[in-house]
Amino acid sequence: MAPLGLLTVAATLPSDWELKLVDLNVRRLKEQDLRWADFVLLGAMIVQKESVREIAARCAAAGKTVIAGGPLFTTGHEDFPDLHHFVLGEAEEVMPQVVEDLRRGNLQPLYRAENRPDITRSPAPRWDLIKFRHYVTMSVQFSRGCPFDCEFCDITVMNGRAPRTKTPAQLIAELEGLRQRGWNEMVFIVDDNFIGNKERTKELLRALIEWRSRTRTGMGFLTEASMNLADDAELCALMVQAGFRKVFVGIETPSIEALTECHKLQNRNRNLVASVQTLQRAGMEVMGGFIVGFDSDKSDIFKRQFEFIQRSGVVTAMVGLLTALPQTRLWHRLKMEGRLVSESSGNNTDAALNFQPRMNRESLQRGYRELMKRLYEPRNYYQRIRTFLTSHRPTGPRRRLSRADLMAFLKSCWALGIWHRGRAGYWRLFWSTLFRRPRQFPQAMELAILGYHFRRVAGKL
């Protein structure tokens, strides 16, 4: 995905400044990039901390001043003594002062907004600074903040619990900018919780439906939302009509004790499998986030997680070990209990836990690895796709297939159907879907291909 944070920060800088954006996910930082720059603005997340240290050293050697911002520094800038200038938290309201201080040669060590910014004043991202061919998915943002307060989550630390939204016209203008530059593929609306303010979300969805009808764009959308989305049939229908095909939901665990422990109250007192299937029947694929390692987890949690994921048909099951992110309520509790043992790597598939769990550490790590491998073993994975297809009701605008989609499909026939193990399950899914559920065939093949990726990840744990 495109680096939305840096693209938005770039839009707050003077229009006559020459800017160059280097996304280290798609290219290397070259020496001529550093020679060209007067200043380096560096944004990063926790998982990128080692890369940040390398870049900081290179900038220091080149004599370049670095201004660092983003989640990594907002919750842990003290860990980077070699960097001397930080923008902490949301940047829109402080960037004019940063610009003025840069011009005067009087850059301050710390900048932090006193209040949460009004994001209706946030500028449109500078799409001109990237090459679209490097990306599968574009990103835009409608809202910030989440009304819930899960113990392990750092969203409320950075963006607060009162959801703030852009105007529908503002977001439509950002999407129109993408469309006019030729983007016609998936767009990730990267909100902390897309339905944090349901009424404003419905206003946006109605505007999206009108815009899609008027422009006949082929864009599709995915986003993140809380499980109470399943309680609002109107909201689900509007999302599907507006072109939403996928939604990531933090399901976390089938354990009521663990949900209570982590204060995931919106997931309690409901049939989670039924809620997932409600969203699938509405026309959306549910991508699920799951966690093991809660204090209340017993040795049977791995079996319970596997059975829940298989039964619900959450094909893309993103299972991670609990990690204590900096400044979260979980981090503060574990610190008070003397159970923090290291910094978080930012990678929740990292078996090197950064706290002392209640469960035996080795048993937890071993159980997690076995769960991941079992979930993405071809037989179980293809069965989960079939369970999903049974519940899913494909509605809303049809996706237009591209040449890249066709090429990926042809490669899958060779790689998954002939070369790699699980070929019998692939062909069983192929033919049964083609003849019984032809409209779902492209989605079934996409999921089959994703399974190959997840098996590779699970095999490295």
C-alpha cells in the first residue's frame, strides 16, 4: 500500500518546495537521494525500527538533518537519541510551525499538537509523488479514533476515543484525484474503525454510491470495523452497494474470559460465528484478527481458535501472539506487574514475546506455531474457502478483472495446481466453484493464491 502518512505530510509543505518521496517498501534509499535533500522527513511504524536506525546513521554520515514522526516515534521517540527533531502525534496543526522554523534555521527538538486536529482541514495526499505501478492498493482515510478501549490497542493512545471524520465531499475529492490519475483498483480506507461514527459513515456511503454511479469507476474498497457492524443491516447494505468487498474485524478470541480481560466488550454477549456469517451473507469477506497469549488462555485455546476459524469461514485469519505495544493500557499494567521483558518488535507473528505470559512461554510459542501451520495447511485452508463461499452472497458492483488478475490466475494453475503440495484441493476448489458458484470463482482463486503466501509465512515461524 502507498505510504499515506508521508503523502499527507507532503501536502502540508509549501507548494514551491521540491519534494522526493522514497518508500523503502518498494525501492532503496540511494546516496544521490541523500545528496539531493536539504532535509529528511522520516515516518515509520514500530516494525520498521531497525530500518530507521540504519537510515539515521546514513543521514548523520551525510550531514543531513532528520525530522522524524509517525507511530514509532509518537510512543517511543526516547529510544532514538541519535535523532534530534520529532513531530509527535497528528501533524496537521504543527506543520506550519515546523515549516517556519525550517525557514528560519531554528528547528525545535519536539513538536506536538495541543489538541486533536480537525481533519476536515487535512489536505489531500500528494499522489504525484509516487508511481502507481508499485502498489496493489491505494489508501485514503475518512476518520480517526475509535470509541472502544481494548487494552492491547494503541489506537486510542495516538488518535483518541472520539471519532473525528472528514466530510464526505472531502473524501470523494481524494478518490476523484486517484481516479483522474488512472487508479481503478482497490482502495483501503485505513480508518481505525470505519463505523466509529455510524451516522457520518452512512452519509459518506450514500455519497460514494452516487459518485460510483456517476463516474462508473471500477474502484473497490476494504476497511477495518468493529464487530457491531453486523448489528446494522442498513449499514452493511450501504457498504456493499458502495463497493466494499472486504472488512477486517478484530475478533481476537472465542474465549469470553479473554474478551473480558482485554476489555473487548463489543465482542461479548454475541454469537461471533453468527456475526461473521451475517457480514458474509451481506456480501463482504471478513478478514479476522485473532490473538493468543491472554492471561486467561488455557492450553486448549489453540484448538478453540482453530475450530472457530474453520467453522466461521474466516479465510484470511491473521493470528498473532499478544504483544504489549508502548503506552497501551496493557503495557502499563504489565510494567506495573514487573512482567515486561523487552520492547515490542511491532510484529505480532514474532514468537519472541516481550512480556512474561501466564501460560508456560514455550508451550505458548509452540502452540502458536502449530496453530498457524494447521490453519494454512492446504486441506484446512481450502475447506475454509468452501465454508466462506457457502455463506457469502455476492452482491453489489462486480469487480472488473485486469490483465494482472488474468496473469496471476494462470500462474496459480501451474504453481498451486501442479508444482506445490495441495494440488488436489486446489483443483477440487477450482472445478466445484466454477460449476456451482461461477460468480464467486474469481474470489475463490484470489483466496487460493493468498493461501500460498500465508503458508510461506507460517512455515517461517
